[in-house]
Amino acid sequence: MRRRAAGWLGAGLAVVLVAAGCASVPTEGQIRNGSKNAAAASGGRVGVEAQEPRTNAKPPALVSGFVEAMSDFSNYDTARMYMTPAAAAKWEPEKGITVYDQSSTKALTQVPGTNTIRLRAPKVGTIDARGSWSSAPRGSMVQFDFTVQQADGQYRVSSVPNGTFLPYNQLESRLQPYALYFANRDRGMLVPDPIFLPQLPPGQVATRLVQELLKGPTDRLGNGVGSAAPPGTQVNVSVPVALGEASVELSKSAAGLSAVDRGVLAAQIVWTLRPISTRVKITVDGAGLVDNNSDALQFANYAQFDPTVPVPQMKELYGVLGDGHIVRANLDSATTIGVTRLDESLLYKYKAQSLAVNLNGSYGALVTEAEGNEVVAYGPLDEATEDSDNVVLIPTDGKVLRPSFDNQGNLYVVDRADSSAPRLRMRTKDGKIAEVATTFAGREPVQLRMAPDGVRALLVLKGKDGQNTVETSTITTDNAKKLQLTQPRALQVPLYDITDATWNQLGVLVSGRPAPNGARQPWLVNVDGSAPRIIPGSPNNAFQSDTLASNPNIDTLPVVRDSDGITHWQSKDLNWSELEENDQPVNILPVYPG
């Protein structure tokens, strides 16, 4: 196998986010190099404390100090000192945060002939009252006029925003990323719900995290996930953290939970507090939540809920050759064998256009043609035996996207993709097919990647302008308990010519260009759309990315097929290699289980 040297490597690579789905703080502009993903810090606040207004401050200096003070999320009292009494009583800073880029322009200017100071700057994103990040569309601006008037002989701000404003360069020092964890539909896996919280001491952060967890999921996940906490469950007191152990005392509402529900709730709390503590003592009315055991719970007790799916088979790479045959690829640099044809599988006789593999590598689903029509062939990937299941042909209509599996073996298929009414269906492991109600708002689905939890969907969509965008959605249920694809969130990735997107242990991988004429490369972005950055070890224009292969398993190596059809994989030392056989590049359409 040919090796290629790794490209530029960001200095932030020393720490890696282990709890998948936990967003990292965006820094230095909308696109940056290197990785800043890291487990949430357990230390105290590091931001600069707000300063009181200076005596006889002129309007420009007053408003500049006010904007600085309102970003001190631990002490809004200081910010209120910059306001008139009426404005201070009216201001509701908890309504949310608008993040703007102060670097590209002089954000604060005085309107000529007035005491009005105008804030106008590019909008980077917003953080709602729950702490959920939403990236702003390219070209969005934030504008607000701060009116200044005299109060007790001093200039004070009389107009206040709905929430607060935060300069982008202060985001990392003011806020910290975390994730709440909720159960998927079968309650066998946890789903991360990323939020931002102020930089606070561990005990205060732990208290806020448990309080937010007990409120239920944010709008990002809706009813696609659930919580084992009964309605009205609260934390009786704060959540102290000492020597790596957090103590959570729940209200009596949780006393009536079944043993199964107690285990799920314990998993939610332990995973949510993982960045803060390694052990968690959870009690209800003085008794332990789980088996009446008041001892601290270890994180290892709930590893089976891991959303990163530590299944060994998930790191095995598969693919489709140019002749339509399915293969398993060998990414071991110690051998020159590139691929192994799965010619003993019942699926091998079909000429595949695309392939999906379930998470344990036992079954596959490929798009093929039968009697002149596209169908999805579903069957075992292993050697055929007398006891082998027969291949099932799933009828489809029109253009069919590459299918996708979740952790329960459910198969998701999008057909009619090039029509005015694309269709999404789910085939369960026992063969039942359910339609998932959805609307793509006139856009054409290009790619669908389901997360292993079966809740979150990652989509590449082609708009009416011909440009591709990346979006996440959630599979929820309506009042009749029928499946539907809702909660669309555009990631607003500031890339051009996007060709593919897929899940990754650090968030989402996207193939795109940072500028219209730039090189198309794989980029990392957090699951909430924040912090786009080039993938660590990017090969510096060595090849133009086209198709991506990855999944949330932490041992999975990123694989890229370039625009010339050559497949590249990145080893753990961040070097890139070409997949080849007999010293010749192997052209496959790569895919990992999922």
C-alpha cells in the first residue's frame, strides 16, 4: 500500500472527544483548521468577570462595556448597572444568546447626531434558552440599536435586546459544551443532545446538567427520544461534586419507577455527568435509585448504552467494485491485499449500485436492478448454507439512495428521490415495512445516513438553486404513533459543492470546498452545526474528496473516494494510504456498517 504524508496538523489534537455528540466550542471564524473537540472541563470559570460602568463614560464606551458585561453569564447584576432602571427591570437575558463575528468589521458604531450606538456584524449562530446551538445561514447579519440616555447624571442604556449578544472571540472563554442523554425508542441506546452552559465550578455545572436533563429533550430531538424520569421529577438539592463523585438526590416522583426504568434513568444521569465525575451516587428519598443501593454508580456499569456503538465489526470496510460486485476491504498496511470479493454471499450475484451493511456485519442491503426496475436486495453477507435466509427483494419506485441501517437492524430506504414526492420507508428486522412520513420542502434528497440510535437522520439535500446542503432530522411519532421525519436542522456548513456527509465519532464528516474554487476535502463539524474545521491530517489538496465512509465507532478510520475513483484511508497516525491490490489502486464505493 502506498503511504502519503499527513498534511497540516492542528495543535489541538492532543485531546479527543470521547462522549460522541458533545459539541466543541467554535473558535476563530466560521471555518478553522485543527481540532478543538474535548471533554468538558471540570475546572472553574476562566472568563473575565464583568466590570462596572466607569463614571462619566460616553455612549460608545458605555455600550462597549455593556456588551462585554452582558456576556458574563454568571453575574447579570453587573450588566444591569449599565441600564436605566426601567430597562434593567425589562431585560430577560435568559431568553438566549446571539453570537456575532466582531472581527470582520467595526461592530459597534455611533449613529451620527444621536446617542444611539448600533451593533451590526455577521451573525455566527444562536444559542437558545436550553443551550442548543443553531448556526446562522451564510450572509446573516445581526443588528441592534442601543439607545443611551441620562439617568442620575450618567449615561445609561435604555433599550435592551431579547437575550444577550456574545462576540465570537469570547465564546470559548464564556461557554462550555456538554450533552444531555436520552433513551432511543427501544431504550437500548442513549442519544446525545448537545448544549452549551456557562463556565462554572463542577458542582454548579452538575446541578445545571441534571436540571436540564429532567426537563426532557430539547427541540432538536423532540419526542424521538424519551426519558425514564417521571414528569415533575426534580433535584431536591444541588449536585455536589467531590473527589470525582457527584451526589444526585431526586424528588419522590422517581420512587415509583420500575427496576428497568431506574436503570435507564441512572444511565441517563451517569452519561450526562460523565465530563464532571467518574462516579455518581443517585438517591430517591434516601434510598439508592438502583436496587436500593446507595453506593456510587460506576460509569462502566452503563457502557452498554454507549451511542458510539463499540461493536468490533463496525470498523470493517466494505465496498462496491466498478463491476457491481460487493467486497470487504483490508485496511492493514502490513499486507498488499486490498479487497476480498464476497463471492460466497447470496448477494454477490446481484450487480450493486450501492451497498449498506448492518452494524454487526452479518446482513447487507444493496440497490440493484431486477426486471428493469430498481430494487433493494436484502440478505446475508456470510457464506451461503442450507440454512441461509433467502435474499429478499424490496420493491422501490424511481431513483433509490444508498440504504442505511440502525443498531436494531432496521433498514431505511429513500426512493422516488428525483421526484416531487420522495419517500422514506423503514424495514424492520422481521420484514415489516413502515412508511416514515416526511416532506423535503421541494428539495431532492441526495444522501441519507441514519445514526445507530435510529433517531437521528443526516441528510444531504439538493435545493432548487442546485446547491447541496447538510441537515439533521429526527424520527419522531405523530398522535397516532406513526413514524415521521421532523425537527429539521440545517447545519449551515459554510462549504461549497458538497458531495457527501456521514456520521463520525467526533460529529459529522462533510465533503466540500471552503471556497468556490478551493479543494474539495473532508471537513469535521459538530452534530449541532458548530465549529467546521478541516479533518486533522488533511492531505493538503493531495486529492479531491467525493464519497466519504465513516460511522460513530471510535475505532473506525475515515475513508475517502476521490473524484478520480481512488480510495484513500486515514490510519491512526493521520497518514493517508491508497487502497490497492497488486500495486494498483482499487476503485470501490466505500461503506462502513451503518
